[in-house]
Amino acid sequence: MFGGLAFMISGNMCCGIVGDRLMARVGPEAYEACILKEHAVSMDFTGKPMQGMVFVEPEGFSEDADLNVWIETCMDFIRTLPPKKNETAQLRRQWLVN
């Protein structure tokens, strides 16, 4: 969808890599604070910023501790979302097969 690699949690996009930038789904509540962080910018594919999504330049996640902060921020938001129905059914099928 965004031309990169995305990581999904319970069927919801959490974060990913587009080019050399981290794509972080931080949610609407954390969005304003996140775009104020150094090396972070609003994610904009269509000429309009995508609320709740930010790009982080490589300098902003080159250290493990920095990457962990971004991943935790994404996970905090994803934990507020319900699992996608199709993902839940798919996981059940995989569990039953194995």
C-alpha cells in the first residue's frame, strides 16, 4: 500500500520501512508530540498529512534505544485497536492446522 515493508499486529498496521525511513503509526493522541521530535516528520503521501502516522529519518532510530521508543509508541496505539476479524480467523485456522 505504501511501497514499503509493513509489520502487522492482529491485522492492524503497526510500523514499517519505506525507503530508509521508519513509518510509525503512533495514533491521533500521540501524533502532535511525535512530529515535534527530532528527525520525525508528518507522513504525507497525497499532499495531505496522515494524522496518526509519522516518518522517522534514519538518524532518529539508528540506536536500539531510539528504535525501541518508536516501536513502543506504535504498540501503545495498536493495543487500543480491536483485532481485525479476518486476521483472527486466519490465526485460528493456522493454529488448528499446526
